[in-house]
Amino acid sequence: METSEDVDIIATNDEDIESQVVLDGILAQLDDRECQMIGKLYNGQSMTAIASELHVSRKTLYQWRKRIIKKIDWGNTFVG
């Protein structure tokens, strides 16, 4: 699953703790590679940089993104 370097969020107040619970619930639904991608996006990396680092194509990352959105049932909110 995710590692501390993949997603660096530290809960400091009630709102942060609630956000952390939501994030933990989302990450629990994802496989390791999807968690890696989410963590790297959260930390500001571009899709191109992530693809290079994970040794996959950008097309693969966009497929993962669609799969993540489907898993967490956000519809088309973040699909461009």
C-alpha cells in the first residue's frame, strides 16, 4: 500500500483528521501502483515525470486515473 514518501499528510486538527480518514479510505481501495501515482501527483509531480519514474507510459497513467475515479465513484469530476 502507500508509504510515507508517497503521501505526506499529517493530521493536525479535527478537519485534517477528518480529511486523513477520507484519504485513508480512498487509498484502501487502490492498488500499490495507483497509490504511488496518487502520492506523486499530490507531491506535485507531472504525469510525464511519474511515467518516467514508474517505467510506464503516460497512457497507462491516464488509464490508472480513470480506474481510480471509477473505484472511488467520483464520476467525471476530474477527468479532462
